[in-house]
Amino acid sequence: MLLFALTAWQVAAHGPLRTLDERLGRAVAGSAFPRPLAGFLADLGNATVAVPVLAVAVLVWFLRFGRSTARPWLPPLAAALAMAAVPALVVPLKTWIARPGPPPMAAVHEGFFPSGHAATAAVAYGAAVLLLFRGSRWVVAMYALLNAAVGAGLVRCGYHWPLDVVGAWCLSGVVLWALALSCRTRARPCPSP
């Protein structure tokens, strides 16, 4: 949460970190990384992709653990509430901070910090990992790599600045921590992060 507060403060106050962030964002957007691949990776943060992945994870959770848990509805409900927390947190913050987007998006609107796409990907895929995989390091590493790829795609396509993505990850970490805590204390099959 401290890292989120630092990034939000630097973005809102036009601090030196924001200047570096925008310089880095322009460099990444102008890089040789293939734009079609970056677009595909950025699209993995769309709710139309990430939320169905979480829905499938919930269904699989019920099939695998639903009969062996006293309250089988708690972990899936907690995962759904975590996903619902994303727009509830991100939208007011975007409105409050009103950060302009990178050059390709600057004319669209203000309100790019934190990235909703990065937060959606982090929470949806993270909740799926928490529901289905009991602390598997390999799966957690793949999850981290996937979210890094989504963030890189968002910055390369010029949809967000790097700090927009970092801010979203910070918020998502808090949401996923709460989900993991809820699963740990209320139902056995939900693993710790």
C-alpha cells in the first residue's frame, strides 16, 4: 500500500518519478517490440477475457472442492467480490487523479492512473490461481510473467504509462491479499498466495 501511495502521490503532484515514468513510457512505446503481439498481450487485461477465466476457475473449484468443504460458496464468492472491487477502487481513483494518457490516448479522456486493464488481469488471474493452485511456485511464476506481459503490452501500445500499471499492481496486491486471507480463514481448499 505504501508503494501505491508513493506512485499516486508522484503522479498527482507531477513529481520527478512521473517525469521519469513518462520518459520510460515513450521509450517503450517507440520500441521494436512487435505491436500486434503487444496488442494481444494488452487485450488479456480486458474484462471480456479475464473475467471468463475467473468464471471457469470458479466452476472448476466447485467441481474439485465443492463437496469437501463445509461452505463451498465462500471462496468463489470472495473471488467474485475481489473482482468487483477492481472497478470500485480503480474508477474513483482515476477520476480523482485525472492523469492524462500517453500521446496516442491523450485526446480520449483523462483518468489513466491506475490502469483498469492491469488491475483486472492481476485480480482475475490471481483469484483463479488462489482458487485452484495451492501455492504452486511454477503457477505463481507464470501468473507473474503473464501480468508483466499484460503491463508491457499496455505500455508498448501507448494505452498506459508504466506507473499506471505499477499502481494497478499495488492495488491488486491488496485485493488479492484480502482474498487469500479470507480463503485461509473461512474455507480449507483455498490456498495462500
